[in-house]
Amino acid sequence: MNKIVLAQIDTIAGDIEYNSKKILDCIKRAKNENADLIIFPELALMGYPFGDIFVRHQSIIKRQLSALDKITEQTNNITALVGFVEPTLDVNKKPFYNSVAVIQNGKIIRKIRKRLLPNYCEFNDYRYFEPFDEVSEIFEINGEKYGVIVCEDSFNDKSFFKEKSIYKIDPVEEIMKQQPDTLINCSCSPSRTGKEYFKNSLFSSIAKKYNVNYIYVNQAGYADNLCFDGTSRIYNKTGNLVLRAKSFEEDFVITDNFIGKVNELPVFMEKEIDFKKFDTKYTNDLARTYHSIIFGIKEYFRKNGFTKAVLGLSGGLDSTICAVLLADALGKDNVWGISMPSRITSDASKNDAKVLAKNLGIHFFEVPLAPALDSFKNMFNYAFEQVQTEKFAKSTTIENLQARTRATILWSVSNEHKQMLPIATSDKSEAYIGYATVNGDMSGGFAPIADVTKTKLFALGAFLNEYRTQKNVIPQSVLEKPPGAELKINPKTGKTVCAEEENMPYEFLDEIIWYVENFGYGFDDLIMHQFYYETKNKITREIKEEWINKFYWKSKCAIYKWHILPPSVIVDAHSINSVEYHQPIISKVY
Amino acid sequence: MNKIVLAQIDTIAGDIEYNSKKILDCIKRAKNENADLIIFPELALMGYPFGDIFVRHQSIIKRQLSALDKITEQTNNITALVGFVEPTLDVNKKPFYNSVAVIQNGKIIRKIRKRLLPNYCEFNDYRYFEPFDEVSEIFEINGEKYGVIVCEDSFNDKSFFKEKSIYKIDPVEEIMKQQPDTLINCSCSPSRTGKEYFKNSLFSSIAKKYNVNYIYVNQAGYADNLCFDGTSRIYNKTGNLVLRAKSFEEDFVITDNFIGKVNELPVFMEKEIDFKKFDTKYTNDLARTYHSIIFGIKEYFRKNGFTKAVLGLSGGLDSTICAVLLADALGKDNVWGISMPSRITSDASKNDAKVLAKNLGIHFFEVPLAPALDSFKNMFNYAFEQVQTEKFAKSTTIENLQARTRATILWSVSNEHKQMLPIATSDKSEAYIGYATVNGDMSGGFAPIADVTKTKLFALGAFLNEYRTQKNVIPQSVLEKPPGAELKINPKTGKTVCAEEENMPYEFLDEIIWYVENFGYGFDDLIMHQFYYETKNKITREIKEEWINKFYWKSKCAIYKWHILPPSVIVDAHSINSVEYHQPIISKVY
């Protein structure tokens, strides 16, 4: 049997030097270990995702092909599978293939070309690549026969997908006619809710169906809001998982005879998600959500040369969860939490912020907002005499001013530290309905929880208090109080206005989001739908209609904000992140 | 001969009610005029551009088809060509065609389906649509024969494009075998530098080549950063232009026997652009640039329910040009210019701002920044003791604080006026190298000149002083002084630092942008290239390398800013607007 290396690396799009150095280092190490075959992820040499970079900057292709030549020279006594962008050199075709070079003893012996080119959600393969219309030829190493497919090529098994099959051909079925002993899938597959269960079922069923060893090598990394979890693996001919690389980090796994360690997944990650049911506990998806975001933060900071983060700590849920995630990703010494109370901030909130910072061991201090707010108000009193104005009475001017002043402080603190980024703490539920301030809590160099809904954040908070080595860092009061931005007082109650008063119950809102994203529900479907919230609370048809209408109306006004969201991590099965979903600001969906 | 209407309408994606009302109104009017045929732009019923809206919100398709039924009922005694999204109803195909319904006397007699699906730059047709693989059948009205093609279907004439032809088939060649008298092209084609010359040459050559009347109906409108100029037209069988609708506004043109008015284009718009030569005068493109932006502002504000704009007036070029554009688009009474001087703002700048506002007749007042800046500085003195800090010495904290405080004032003023948007005044040259402040001059509800380079802005300023009815509104000093943000003092000279000192000459920078965008130049090409700037100024090879390197380095750091740019109007042949060009923040192009 051959000795095989699964080189689960991360890459940077267009950074041919970075990628090829990593590939060469892995090949060297594999040769030292007397490996016969080393497998890299899809497009390892170009890096992925790449947007439009090599369409506009054509010299990248040239540099990439030179680098491939240098890699080819280093393949004496080993076979390497290296993903790259291959020019088609055919004026009647698109300019490139998405290819894997099979390099053996200093020669490229095969160019395997991707056949199924996904063009939905975050994928845009067809924009760049020509689909290859022939079956790839298998190759041998020491008498063992290997077939290679590229990512999506494995995702059209007719017996698995049934009527949901979206392509005409099944590249696996076609290549299996050549009876390879082992089928290798070079991939770049981002982590999303429910995807691990799906991939595991599919790959295992293919291995069993064709009685073939199935090797899956996935990128581990983060770019462009996408988190690639790695979790490369091998199934044997009976469809049993016999080896699994680490998740959410790079790995270099050597195997003889397909025997290896089956690394643990984040707890519950392999479980099936019941999309038909909206679950406020999100039980199966919390550890994966946590690890996706941590990995995303780490990689975003590292690859952009940042090491430190500063965020506002309000004592509320969003900033609390962000602080925990940042401390775990960057180390507690690299996180600054600033409490920036205004005159209406409650003592309880101030205390929650302080306790959290102490529990986490992050830097903490307080900057009261009053001096800046007072200066601005004086300036406004002058400025607003020049224009017809509501003079703050019914407007959101002063509410927004608080959020913007806080962001100005955070950006200034980050300015003073060359490797520091300010953090945008707004969440997915609020992003959907635009309940976040432009240049305020929406603003930052990174937005860790922009694809996590409020109910999921509550579940995540409780989960983290249990799951992390250090227990209960999040004060119980943070997980119990109703969310609210503490930006204004309700004159009737004398208390700060909570978010659900202004909008709708988060449980209801998040269930709308769930069914819109996962099932394309429209207004009529939502009205007919029995909400989980309704099973516990009696609401009239009028209220229900009002909330659903509010969702559509507020989302419409929020699209502008979706367009200027800071970089984040796509976590859920679907999102409003523009990498996946694009909606023009001038448009109407209901 | 039949009486024909070119219905050059604007549409809103997914707003089926808005679009169908407009279509029905036009049909009614056409019937009142005894027209035989009315032609709408591509996808008129769905609206264009639509992003992913009907993929996620599936009920839109249902509503669109009901609306098509209602339109169909209103076609007694007339033929209407209505673009719509047509379900393929075939599991082996993508779910939709990009279609035109030929509706006659209450029946859809043909469904013309788009065959060439562009998937480059701002186009994403292939993401949504199945390419139709058969030739469309022509139809008759009173014995006259008509063929219909959809937009890109007209863009693969082998004799015109020669080796640049990117598709295998030419739908025009195929449909012309049926010998229609008239070929109709339903389009949604955005205005870009050089496009009018290109379209005119192509359409005219097709009319002549096939001895066919050629009718082109284009959308007039703005959405998603794209400006559709309308400019629908008819060429007769000898390729002569015999009718042209208005540009940059809706139009309803009736013609008998292909006779009609040839409306004037914005001056020079029909001229060829010499892309091979970088031209700091941009002579041919200034009127088109001006009208694109004006139309974009008008439509963006109208469709989103805004009527007023507020911007900071620094006395510099960017804010000056923005003020003129806004006054022309929204009316002078709807524009507020605020001068927000800090202690280092020169009297000359303050005066230029005042003179401009007076010339334009817009609202104007001054809010000195000092009170807010002082409060922030005091707060920072406290805050920065808590962290290791450079205490403003070498940092950009105080520079950025000025820009952010100004933006906070603008957003607050807009908060106090329900239909007012704050304006981001940063330009394309500065966007490229990130020379604009996050939450500062980069921030706003709309960015009118984000796709206009600095040299083009100088040319545009001079042009506007001549071109507008009211001459010389822009003070000559604004067009003569070197650009600079007036955010800091150079300790050596005691004067505020000008932008070219910090970066490189704008003429040089803009020429880099020109060759990168239009020819995909890389570092090596740029080094070899003889810059226009070099013909007038002696620079060493070291300086040239330094500037080119600076371009790449600063662009890399600026990608984050590209991702959070406010809505704008794409003007040039190419841009960094994410609707056209996408580059992940983690990536490298040199």
C-alpha cells in the first residue's frame, strides 16, 4: 500500500509565493517521511476564494505557472496533486479550467479538470472556468489506481440527490467505470450549518456504492467571510470513516494502508440539523458556530497583520459574546474592552461589563461619554437652527450620536495601536432589520457575530458558560435580561427602551429569518405558518401580520446597511452576507 | 407600415406592482395612439438588476406571472414585447429563462429566450438562467416580419468582434436566416466609458450587413450602482440612425415608418475613446460622466424616498464637484453645504466653500469643529493612559478624528430630516489607495464621485464651469490649488500637508489605474510603460518603482474600504465597485 499525505493547508488568493512555499514545504516533509502521494486542496496554488483577481490582474496566472514549474521539479520519488488555474488556450472556450495537476517524478502526468461548476450562493466557478466535458483518466502509483475529482464533481450522485440533482452528468459515476481503487476529492468547502452531516452521508454512501476508498482533502482557512473547516478524511470501501484530520486548523496527516486517527469534531457537529423545525436552542450547531468564528477571527487578523482588538463593552449580550470569542481567538492579553456609559446607562449594565472583563482577564477601562455628547449637542443646537428640525424630539439623532461617539472612541484607540482592529458587535437579527447604527455599533474592522441571530446568541452564551474550560465567565444576568441598546428612555416607564418593544420578539423574528433563508418563505407562507412563539404566547392575527410586515419593511430599509457590513464569518446555512446573497438597495421582495 | 412604440421605461427589481403598472400605462397610451407594436426593455416586468432576490424569495416569480397574465389581457389590437423571468419547468435545466413574451390580442404567441448569458463584470446572467439552445421563431404583424433578440444575443457578430468573439453561436446570424424585416433588441445595458461608440458601430453594422431595420430598446434608470442611459434607437436597412430616444431619462417614442427624432446625445458621448492613451482632459467622457451621475443621484434618491442631501464643504475639489452635482440633480433648495473648519483650516478654503455655496444658491452654514475635537482629545488623554500608546505623535488619530467628527455632524443633520441623506465625497483615486477615512469622508448614504478619478474631476470642474447654463460656479482657486485634506501640518513647511506629498502625483496614480483597469497591466508592464507624467517631469527609475509599489501596497490595505463603500454610480469602463469587481480582503495581486 502507498503512504499518503493529506496536506490540509490554508492559502491566500493570488499570493503565489505564500502558497507555493507552503506546498513545497509540505512536499519536502512528505518526502522525508517516504510518502508516495501528497494531496493538496482545490486550487491550492492560486488560493481560494479569489474573486475576480486573476481576470483583472493577468500577471498572477503567469506567476502561478512559473511556481507550478518549480513545484514540479521537486517531485522526484513522489506524486503530488496540486490544484491550480489552468489556461484553456482555446479561443472557443472560457480562458481557464479549475484543474489539479498530477505531478510525478518531475512531470505533470495528468491535468484533472473540474466538470461541475457551481454558480450559486458563495460559489462563482462558472464565471471564471470552462467546464471540462470529458471524463478524467485515472493514474497509478505502485500498481494502485487513483481517480481524482474536484469538489463539486462529487455532488451529483443520482441515488443520493434524487430529484435534487442539478447537473446532467455525474463525474463520479463516469470515472468509476475505470475502476480506481481510490477516489480522491480535492476541495475548498466552507463550513455552514448542517453541512458536515450532509458531506459525511454523501461521501460515505459513494465509497460504499462503488466499493472504493474515498479521500477528501479540504482547505483549512478563512477568507472573504468564508470559513473552511478542513476536516479532511478517508472512508474505506465499506463506507466507514477510517481517518479524520483536525477541524478549523491546518493539518498534515500521513497514512499507511488508510489507517489513522479519527479526530474528534466539535461536539454535535456531525449531527443532522432538522431544518424543518426552528429551534431556539440550536443544540447541534453551537460548537461549530463557536469554532468557525474563532478560526475566522484568528485567520483574518493574522493574514492582515493585526494582533489586537478593541471593543465596547455595554454589559449586553452582543458585546459580551464578542469579547469571549475575541479572547479565545486572540488571547486575553490582546483584547481591550471599554465601557462607555452615557447618563442613561444603568449601574447593572456597567457592572456586568466589569465582571465579564474581570472573568475573562482582558484589559478593561471606562470612558464616560458625557463630555463628547455635550459638545456635540451644543454644536447641534447651533447647527439645527440653520435648518428646519425636529430638535431631537422624535428623531433618533441623540440615540445614534451615542453609538457613533462610542465607535469614534474605538477607532481612535485602534488608530493608536498599529495592529489593533475595532470590533463591530452587531448581530444577524439586528442586521436583518437595520437595528444598528451606521458609523456606530455596525462599524468596525471585523464583525464576529454578524451571521449569528439573537436567539442563537443566547443559546451560545449558555453553551460557552458550560463548554469552555473556564466555566461561567458570562454573568447570568447578561443571559437573562431583555436585549436593549440603552440609547433612550421610555417616558411612560422611565426605563430604557428594550429592543423587543421597538421591533418584535426576537424568537419570532429569528423564526422568520430561519424560514426565509432555508425555505424561501414569502409573506403568505409566513402568515400560514405556525410559529414556535405562538405555541407559548397567544397573539392575534393582526399582531402576527404587523410583525411580518415590519420584517419586510425594516429589511427593505436595511439593505443599505447590509451593503456596508464589515467583514465577518458566514456561519448559518444561509445569510445576508454579500458574498452569498446579493440584493440591490433599490428592490422589493414583498 | 406598422406604428411602433419604444417604451424606454425604468423598473424596480421585484417591485412587480410598480413595473406592471408602468407597463400597463404604456400599453394603454400606445393603444390610444393606435400603435401596432410596443417594445419594452429586457426583463421589464421583473425589473433589472435583481441580484439574488427571486432565488431566495420565490413568491416573486408567482406574482410576476400573475402580472403577466393581467398584461396579456390588455393586448387587444396591439402586440407587446414584455421581458420577464420564465420558469423552465425542466428539472434537467436551470430553473429560469431570461425571456421576452410576444403578446398579441390577449395571447402569448412566442416566448423569446436569451441565448448568450454574460457572466463577466456587472453581469451574472448565467447564475440564474438557462441559455436557450434553439433559434427563436420570428412573428408577423400586418404582414411585416419581426425577429427578437435579447441584449447580449446581439454581441457576438463574428465580422465585428473577430477573434474577440467569446461565444460559440451568433443568435443574430441564426435568426436572420428567417429573413425578418426588422430585428428588435430588448436590452438592459448600463452606460460606461466608450460604450455608446461601441454600441452604435455594432448595431449599425448589423443593420447594414443583414439589410434589416434594427430597433434597440434600452432601460433608462439606475439601480445597484449601475446607470442605464436609455438612448433607444432605430437603424434603417442601410445602417443609418433614423431615430434616437432621450438619454438619461425615460422616454415613450412613437414611430411610423421608422421616422422620428434623433435626440442629441450629451456632447461627445458618441465619440470613440482612445483607451490606449491616458488623457488627463477626458474630453469625450465628461458630459456623459456628468449626466450618468446626475441621473444616478436623482433615481437613487427618488426610489428610496429621499429628497435632500447634506454634505461637508471643505473648499476642496471633491466636495465642490459633489455640491454642483447634487444641486443639479436635486435642486439647489434641497442641498445643505456645511463648512466645518478645524483650527488648521485655511481662510482660503473657508472662503472657497462660502463662495461656491453662494454661487450655487444652496443652503450654507458653518459649524467649527473645535468643541467636539477638544472633548474627544480630553477623553483620549484619559483613555490612552490605559493602553500603550503613541499619543498622537506619529499616528493618524487626530487627522481621522476630524474627518469622523465631520461625518458625525452630517449624519446627525440628516437624522433630523427624514428625507435627507449625508453625502460621502471621496473620489476614485483616493478609494484606490485608501486615502479616505472610515466613518469620515468615506461615509455617507451616497457617494456621487466614487468612480471618478482626481484628474478627471479637475477636467470635469473646468468643463462644468463652461457647460452649465450658469457659468463659473466653481471658484478658479478650487481648480488650481493642489488637493489636500487639510488634516495635518507639515512641521517643516508649517503648511498643511497636500495629498500628492503623501502619495504620488495624481496624474501618475490615475494613469496606473487607467492601465490596470483597461489593460490588466501588472507591475512589470507598469515599470516598462512610459507615463504621460514622465514626458513632462524627469523622474528616476527609483521614484517610479517607489510609486508603483506604493500603489500596490496602499491598494492592498484599501480593499477593506472598497468593501464598505456607500452606493455610487459606476462611470468608467472599469471600476473597483463590488458590483463589477470583487477582490477578497485577504488576497494579493502583486
